[in-house]
Amino acid sequence: MLTQSYLGSFFTRRYTRSAGEDDLYTAGADFRLATAAFRGSDNLSMNGFFLWNTDTQERGDNLAYGFDVDYPNDLWSGGIGFTEVQPNHGPAIGFTPRRGFRGYNANVNFGPRPEAHRWIRQLTFSAGVDLRTDMDNQTVTRTFDLTPFRVQLHSGDSFGFSVRPTYELLEDDFEISDGVVLPAGADYSFLRYGFSFSTPGRRIIATNTSVEFGEFMSGHRDEVSVGFGIRPMVGVVANLATEWNRIDLPEGEFQTRVHRATLDTQFNPWIFVVNNVQYDSVSKRLGWQIRFRWTVEPGNDLYLIYTQNWLDDPIDDRLFTQDRRGAAKFVYTYRW
């Protein structure tokens, strides 16, 4: 509606074969109100959503909703937002990463462009906060994300430095790794630092690399993330990424690794195939997904998706299939 705004809604029903179990429903609505003429030529938008799901035990507190205001402009940008996910919210289709919280976030960014500078295109200075409370408004997570500087060059290369003060209150025992348990009720304040460097994706070989270090919970954590993008020919992009964490806590020491490879193949403007392979050392699961997209015409798309997961069995020293799934979706857009 209007020029940049919309209203949306959806409804799902999950049929259950088991005797005595009710079908499960989820319904929701969202909106976006946007303009590119705020104060003459600035962008401004407001977004919101509301979700309801079946509560078979009739306990109440089964809603999720939120809104945010975004001011995405060149010199100054920023935004504020609020989200609440109630304790008994559980969509019948999909998932909820966290329940029983209220979230508040805000950020502000200043990005001047030095006039006629030989190398520098833009400098960025930013500050943000993400605050989570329980339903009694007690703080359980608070993260400040501060970027004292980030530099983007005319070449497209960029590098920056970040500082992240964090507070965590554990509501339950947290087994962060096998045999390493952080106790319920413990709270932690820690400070982390990060450096990042990236090159533009238009190059035949590009990289996106970051290093983080500093305090973490009751101890220390080092994190290195390295990604490479390779464009051997037009329409083909391969991305390789790995992330390594070393965590040293009084409760125990451990390491984690994630390896990911994607191959994006675009045969023509209408047909696109993506392969995604990932392995992580925590779940010891190897996953593969292939997604086929055919744009019949702009706005009308057919998707075919196949996913298979294997589990690395350390006893037999082999991979065995854990699950496999197939899905299809067709999107049709009507314009008037």
C-alpha cells in the first residue's frame, strides 16, 4: 500500500495424527510504514508484528509481538525497537529461539564521507545496546556494541575495531560444553574486543575476516573467523568459511569449530541453484542443502529444496544419515 508500505498476515494449521492430541494453529500479522520523504528527503520506517499460537493447556501468556523504528540514512542512521516473547509462546510450525523475555534495542551511527580524500570513502562511528529482561523486568542479558571507528576505502576494502561490554545472568544451569556447567543464578560482566577486515565481493578472490578476544563469562575466549569468496566465472560463486573458538574457564577448557562451504550457481537470470554444506564440532553433524529456484516471471517463483544431515559416530568412525527432507514452495504475486 502507498509507496513503500505493506500489511501482511498468515495462518497455519498443523494436523496431528496421534489420538487425543488437538490440531495446532498459528496466526500472525505484520506491517511496515515507510517513507523516503521524511524531513524532505530522509528515509524513515516503522515495523511491527504480532503472533498467536494454540495453547492446548490454556495457560495464557502465549503471544509474541514487537515493533521498531528505523532511520536508515547516510550521514546519520539509527533505530529503536521492542520485542516480547511470552513464556508459553510456541508456534506450531517454525521455532522460537528464546521464550519469556522482553527485548529492548537501540543504535546510532555516524558515517561522514571525507571530501575528495585520496583513499577513504567513509568513516563510521557507532554505538548500540541490546537489553533482555525476564517477564519481571529483571535484566538477564545486556550487550553494548561500540565501534570507535570503521574505515571504508574507495577500493571497497574496509577494516574496523569494536568493543563489546556484556552482562549475563543465568536463569538455569548452563552446560556450555560436555561436563562444563555454569551454575544458575551466576552473573557475569565481561569485556571483549574485535578487529575485522573485508574486501569487496566483486573481486575474483575476496575475504571477510574477524578476530575477537577478551573476557567471556567466568574466563576468557578467543575467536577467529575467516571467509573466502571465489568467483571462477560469471554466475558461479564459491564461499568457504571457518570459525574457531578457544574457551578457557575455571570450570573447564574446550574448543569449537564450524566449517561451511556454499556454491551459488546462476545459469541465467531465471534459474538459480545453491548448495550449502556445513559441519560443526559440537553437534558433530554434517549437513547439506540444495535449493533450486526458478523465477517464472518477476514475483512468481518456484522453489525445490532437499536437505540431508549426517551424524559423525566416533565409536564406528563413520557418518550415518540422521534425517533427510524435501520441500517445495510456489510464490505468486498479483499486482494492480
